[in-house]
Amino acid sequence: MMVYAHLIFLSTFLLVSVTSETFDAMEGEALVIKCPRWSSSVKVTWYHMDTNKIIPAEEEGSQIFSLERFLWFLPTSREHSGNYTCVIHFSNNRTRSFNMSVQVHPYKQGVCFPSRIRYPNDTGRGKVVCPTIDNYKNATIIQWYKDCRPLQGQRYFKGEKYIFINNPRKEDDGYYTCRFSYTHKGNVFNVSATRIFISKAKHSPLPPRILFPKDKDVIEVELGAPLSLKCQARLGIKKQPMAVVTWDVDNIPVKYLRVSRFHEKTHSFEGREQDYYKETALHITEIKKEDLQANFTCVAVNEMHNTRATVTLQLKAQLGLPNVLLIIGSLVLLVAIAVSIILYQSFRVDIVLLYREIFQPYSIKDDGKIYDAYVIYPKNHTNEANFVEYFVYQIMPDILENKYGYKLCIYGRDIHPGEDTASAIEKSIQKSRRLIILLTRQLINCKEHAYDQHIALYNALILNDTKVILLEMETIGTYEKLQESLRFIIKQQDESSETWEYFKRI
């Protein structure tokens, strides 16, 4: 199974993409963005990426201006949402740039502070410092809030830039917002900054990273056809108390859209090194023309920050086939046939084995089967099972279905809650040409085997109706602890069989 282990690692590596850091602000408040400091002697230039213009120093009446490593918005407005870059100029003529994305949220009377305007917990000992207040000279805190309610009580000691919670308990965990005022040239501006507080953190957040999709990806679609947009992000080490991966359509969360065509489905899992991942799929039952003009944005949020990746949709190109192209295509086909014959003569054995294992299912017509394979895997909530489920739900569909065109039947995806589970499993296995059984130490040591495993082995051994493919997800070693039916199947796949010879070559 080394090939599959490498496939998993390579797929994860290739899906990683870097997105710009995002800052959220409330409309009508002040906002300052800080460029990372390298040295007091370096020069910093700010650019508006959408217009490619330099942002100058403050002028009379200007709302956006730069001051050394800071970019100021006094105050913010919806039009300020966009992308900005700070460029650091070093003395040796080298430069380094950092991309920043600003999203200004509209102010709504009586609505809680936007949930995305937050900063990570900096201590678990009871001291909560007002975020970003040091960026504003002579700022004055007006009010502290906990979970959007004014903070009151004798257990809270209020300092100049912080509050101290006496003997913090579990019920003190939550979101603490400081509202402070800042005066600039006689004009007073308000600022809201929220920090999550956890009394005894047992996890480690990381800057959220969206693994896929890539920002600015363009996805080809067909009008009237369904579509599933998947977004996966790494959010920290171990399970996170604040971990959100969701989809926005034109900056409006899907859950707030009154569109019955859009549905979200989320699941989370832990990978290697206890990295915590979350994936949300946006299912669109029918693509319409207005979807081609919309921006679909995946938003990943944890205690530390949030980040985004936006994709758009476009129609698949409709290619014509004039006579000239038909002639050229025929010539290319003849050349391809000639090359194929030469390759076949040279690698006949390998090609025959590969053809029989991969393409034979599609040569079978009217056999009453719907699926090419039914996948059996251990189902529980251990780290091992989470890894196996990621392989089943992500890697196998991406490679076997999306790339090679096979059709898999996977419990939990194609058999839904609410159905008669036993009947649905039995019918699905009977309508599958193959059984793929993922072997793990967990499956070997399990005393009680799943219903689908019993039905599958019955069809394979008693009815002799279904062929079995066994995949070792990890080194098993001896098969003595396997149930007798699985040992019998392995014994059947001896070295003289084509199936066993093919997997030996892998």
C-alpha cells in the first residue's frame, strides 16, 4: 500500500494554497493595518492592489492614508473592501511584499458585533487585553462586553487597556469585546475589537489555511446541472473550540440566503500530527445564469484569524466541429492507433493486465449493475478511522470517479440516514460489480463486524456473485487474526491469478 500512502501525501501537498491575510472591520469605525516590522531603517510603501495605485500620506479630508508601517481608514466604509499590499524596501535594493484583504461589514442596529472580528486568546490566567489598542494613540476604552452583553460584576477588574477576571472558571469562556474611542485632529472615531478567552486551553490554534479550492479558481459548469463545491481548511492542532468553514455567495453567508438550491454539509477530522481539518461542501442542485455572475467564497475562521478563497463559475466551452477539424482529428486518430499498436506489441502483458483490472467493468453491458464497486471500511471516531474516512470520502472519489470515471457506492454518501439501512446496503452490494475492502488493524481487532461486511462476504463466498479487492491501508503483517472468510479470499488470490499479479506489480 505504499502507492496509496504516496498518493495521499501528494494530493494533500498539491492542494495547499496560500491566500492573503484578511482583516474585518465594522462600517463607520476606525481601522489600522500593520505591516510586519523588519527594521526601523526600512521604507514601507502601501498599494491598493485593485487599482495598482500608491496610497499616499495623509492629506486634508482623506479617509485612507499611510503612515510608515501603518495603513489607516478613518473611518471605514463599504467601498474600502478590497485588497492592499505593503512593500518593504531594504537597503540592498531587495523588496518583500505582504498582501492584505479588507472586508468591511455593514452596521446593523441591535445586531451583535460581527463574529469574524476577533483576535486569539493570549493568556489563560484571567487577563484579557484589548486587541489593537496600542495602534491608536491616547485611545480610551468606553465599554467591555462579554458575548455582546455589557460586562458587569465584582469579579472583573478593569485596567487601562485590559480587564482581569478573578479566579476564571469555565463559564467565563467566551468572546470579550472592548469598544474604545480614538480622537484624530478633533474627530472622534469608535473601534470594536473582540478577543476569545479560554480559561484552560487544551488545544493549539494555527493561522487558518485553506487547502482547496485555490483563490481565483474558475470552475466550468453546465446550466441546469448540479454542482458540489468543496472547501477544506486546516485550523489548528487537536479539536478547536472555534472552527468554522463556510461558504459565502457575494459576501452573504449561505445560511442566510433564501435559496432552496443551495445546501451546506460540513464534517471535520484529524490528520497526521493531530492537525485539525474541517471541510464544507456547498451543494447546488441546479446551476442558473445568475450563478455565473456570482462570487463563491470559502471562509475559514478560528481563534487566531480568518482567511478566504473565492471561485467563480463559467460555462463549458461549446466547440464546433468543422470538416477541417474532423480531417485533422482523423489523422491524429490514425497516428494514435499506430502508436498504440507499437506500444501493445512491446508491453502486451502489462497492458492486458491493466485493461482487465481497470477498464473491464465498462465493457460489461446490461448486467444490471449500477456501481463499479462498493467500499467497505471501518466506521468509528478514532484518529485511524478519521484518516480512513478521509481516504474514502476524498481521495478515492477524486481519483477513481473524477479522474477515471468509475462509480463508487460509499456508505454515508450514497446511503443516507432515514432509509431502511439493511435493505439499502443489501441492494447496493447486489448492484455493485466489485467489493473494495480496506484492511486496517482496527478491522482485524474488531470483534463485531458491520452489517455491510457480512452481506458482502456472503455475496462473494456463497453466491459467488461479486469479486473482492482487498487494500491494505497499513502494514498488517500476519493474517492469522483475520476472520476466516477474509483469509479464504486472500488464499484464493494466489500468485497464479491475474488480480494478485497486478497488485504485486503496484
